[in-house]
Amino acid sequence: MLFSRYEIVWLFFVYSFLGWTMEVVHGVYGKRKLINHGLLNGIVCPVYGFSMVFLSVFLDSLREGWFYLFLGCMIVSSVIELITGVILEKVFQIRMWDYSNMKFQVGGYVCLKYAILWGILGMLLIKLANPFFLSIIHEIPQLVGEILLIVFNILLVVDTVTTLAGLYFGRENSKHMDEIADGFSQASNSLRKAITARVEQRMERAFPNQKKKDMESAAEKEEKKLRESVFAYGCGFHKIVWIFFLGAFLGDITETIFCWITTGELMSRSSVVYGPFSLVWGIGVAGITMLLYRYRNKEDRYIFLAGTFLGGAYEYICSVFTEICFGTVFWDYSDIPFNLGGRINLLFCFFWGIAALVWMKLFYPFFSKWIERIPMKIGKILSCVFVIFMTINIIISAGALARYSDRNQGIESKNAIEKWLDSHFDDSRMEWIYPNAKMTE
């Protein structure tokens, strides 16, 4: 099932509201108190809306198989929950949920019990809820629906900005934030008081286990000094940028050598038109590093299992994304046993697990020390150069792929940019860069 942008936005708000309702009902049932459990002040939980829309778009191709649909929803939902929990704690120092006291949990962010629950909910959503809600959405007059979505989006943006700013800056800028909040409360009848002044108080009620850092220990002070004196210390922005480039380059070289050994043919495995870089490996290595950094000293089997599940989910999502956006399939495992729609297979999922283990235990410590030896000023300049280069590279590559797909459908170039792409990236060059790419309907 293909969704229009109009349908996707409506489903986002529907599931955001239903998620908020579910959290409130759960709070009433568990604590006998009516508490807004959402991060925002409005009656929405965007993480539910995003998660459900994400599942709907990327896992709809599994709707015919109950088991695989359940498994996919369980894994992808858990990955989203893990990433969301890590970001909230890293950026805002809050824990909105904690599964540390449950069995089969990872860092308190995810646990088997709720993973199974998300799998069941996602399966029912794709099978039953989406068709039901879409039938209702289609009954709304198009103009009315678009006006409502504009209003909802404006309220959501204002609510998000004021709430996150209140969390990040605290009460230091409360005067200015209160002015914004007052304007928002006039536009929304559901919010009548200044937002920023209420954010911290509501957070304490909704999240009693929230951990705030009031005092820095001696170890934290020492770490702060290292962050100020050592380039890319820990697992921050600059470290991830360098890890991304190393992963993209090494992944491309590894795949090239692997294909040469197994097929006897030397072929390009790059994801972009300039340079030997595999975005799938770069993003995968950077993501694995961020998610597993705090568990790098854990036993090998934990990292292997995490890499197996995270890598499989990531590769599946990448496959669906490229097919939807570019109408192109870059790999197909249909001929390999234990595959899922030809997008992933059990053997390569194990490879992801082995790669995660080898990376976190062997290569990451080595590259991390090497990166941290780079002078601070030079390292920051190079990070900016890397980001700008890869951003331009990705944009040109996306345009070249789009034109490659259009040319296969007989669509002529319409402007100077498309003509430039046609002349610099004709079919022969694109077939050399992407030898395994297949056009889809």
C-alpha cells in the first residue's frame, strides 16, 4: 500500500493522539492519577505518531505474513524506542521510561515484554487500523482536511519549540518563553497557562524517576576537562562524523574485496557518485557506535545479538527506503535461504552481528584513540569539510539516481540541472557505479 503525503500526516496525528490517550489511561490505571505523560503539553505523543507511520510505510510489504509482520514490528519498534530513549537522556537528561527492573531488558530502554506488545500493536495497526482510519480520513472534504492539518502542525511546532526550549534552557529564559507560551495558550483552548514555567513541575509529576545532575562528581569534572582538551573525546558529534567516514570507506572496500573473492569480478559497491563510500555501512557503523557505546565493555554475546537485530532492521529499512524514493533495488537476497522479502536474510544478519562485535571490541578502540590524537582545531575544520563534502555528494547522487530512473521510463530532462546530470551521469556510468541496481515499478 502506498500512502500519499496527506494520508501520512493525518495518520501521524491520529496515532499521536491515540498514543497520548493510551499513556494517560495507563497512568490512571497504574497510579490512580490523571497525569499528562507526554513530553509535550498538548494532547499528543509524537513518538507514537512517528513510530506508527514509520511501521506503516516501511513494513507494509510484510502485511501478507502474520509472523514476519509481527517480528518486523517488534524489532523496528524496539529500535525506535531505544534510539528515542538514548536521545532524550543524552540531550535533556530525562528518562521517560525505565525497564531496568524487568527481565530481558537493555539499558532500561527496551525489554522483551514491551517489544512483544509493540509487535502485536504494529501488526494490528497495519492489518486493521490503517484501512479503518484511512476510510474515515477520506470522508473528510479535502479542503477542510488540509486546513485542519495546517492548524495541527502550527500548534505542534509551537508546542514542541516551547517545551524543548524550556527543558533545555530551564528557568533562565523563562520570561521570554512565558511570552511565547501565553500566545500559544490563546491559540489552543487546551493550554491556558504559561508553558515553560510549568514544564519542569509537570515533568517531576509525570516522571518521578527522572534523573537530574545537580552536582558534578570528581570523575565528571575530569571527563569535562578531557572533552575540552581532547578532540572528539567520548562519543560526540565529531567522533561520529569521523566514524561515519571510516565506516563508509572501510565498508565499501570490504564489500568490493568480498565480491571479488566470491564472484571473481571487481565491481563498484559505492552508494555515492564521488568516492568509494558505502552510506549503508557508514550510517550503520555510526549508529551502532552511538547505540552500543555504553555497552562496549559488555560480554561478546550481548553485542553480537544487538548487532544482529539492529543490523537486520537497519538493512530492511534501507532497502524499502531506496525502493520507495528511487524506484531502485540495490540488493536482492531472494535466492538465499531464510530471507525476508529478499531484503534481508539470516546469514547476513549474523554478519551484522559479527561486524558489530568486531567493530566495538577491536576496531573502534583503535580508531577512537587515533582520532583523539588529531589536533583540536584541525580536527574540527576537517569535520566540517567532511560534512559539506558528503552532503553535496549525497544530493548529487540522489539527483543522478532520480534521473537514471526517469530515463528508464522515457522521461526527458526538463531543466538545466537535469541536463547536467544526464550529461555527467549517463546510463553507462550509473551502471558502473551501481552494477546491482534494478528498476522497479
